[in-house]
Amino acid sequence: MSKKGEKRMYNTSIEVRESEENQLKVLEGYAAVFNQRTTIEGYFEEMILPGAFSKTLMENKDVIALVNHNFDNVLGRTSNALLKLFEDDYGLKFELHIPEDDEYAIQIYKKVKNGNLKDCSFLFLEVVEEWDYSAELPLRILHEVDLIEISLVTLPAYEGTEVSARSKAKASNGAQRTQMKNKIKHLLGDK
């Protein structure tokens, strides 16, 4: 069975800057953050550990930068060096160079600069994960992921998700925990 890619959206800031030499436009920010719990559709919490992207950054030579996870809206990729990705203590940082002859990318740069586009997301497959079912909502800890793409997104998913999580009933007994595990597996595509 093939795995289904998972998207994660974060409300983080994207910075714009222009280099002094030939007015090169650059977008930079974080596509993912470490050690922060996030509720996923009210079913479970998730946390990415530092180093989770290390292997994929070394092995995957063609991660793509998109807008709203739309593969028709390519802004750059690591294989042409327009997209640079690296981990630091905070998370998965990116630097996206905007070519002056790419009208679509220039429009996106302007949307970021004026604050209309300010959030990030990423698409991944889990490689090494750990589950803790002892809490009210199970906790998924991502130790290693296979990164497919990063996206600049219009609406972060997590603002509304927290409301959904608060409205969920507690999973306190064994039957409820089994039901929760089955929902998680279905959500992740592990039928």
C-alpha cells in the first residue's frame, strides 16, 4: 500500500528582502517548526523533532516551492537552486530566490510584501514516527519525514483546528482509544 502525503500548515511570518546586487528578490521564512504541538483535525496532536528533515534534505535533490500546494504554481525548486532549505534550532527554514523574469513569482513576492500571503505549509510522508496514546489526544512525534514540497499558503489550517480539538470528547477508556486509533489510521490513509 502506498502512503498518502500529508500537509501541515503553520502561521509563521515570511520575510521579503532585496539584495543590493542587481535587486534580487528573496522570500525567507519557516515551512515547519520544531518542538511545538499542533492539533491535527481534532484527532491527534503532532510534534516535529529537530533533525526530522536532515536525511531528506541530503537525499531529496528536488523539493519544490509552491503556492497553496498547487503544482501548477511552482515558484522554485532545490534542483535549480532557487529554493534553499536548511534546519536550524527553530525549524525548517527556507530561502526562495525570485527570478526577475518570472511574472507569476514577482506577483507572489508582492503579495507577501504587502501582507496578503504570509503563512507556510509543507507536504511530507512520515518515515519514522512514534505515538503516545496516554493523553486526552494521542501525540504523534515525527522523528524523520520525507519532504515533498513547501508552500506559501493563504489560510493556515491550524487556527480553526484548535476549536475542533476543544470540542472533541475525551478518549478515556480502551474502546474510545481503539476508536481514536482507527480514526487516526484512516486519516493518515492506513486503511
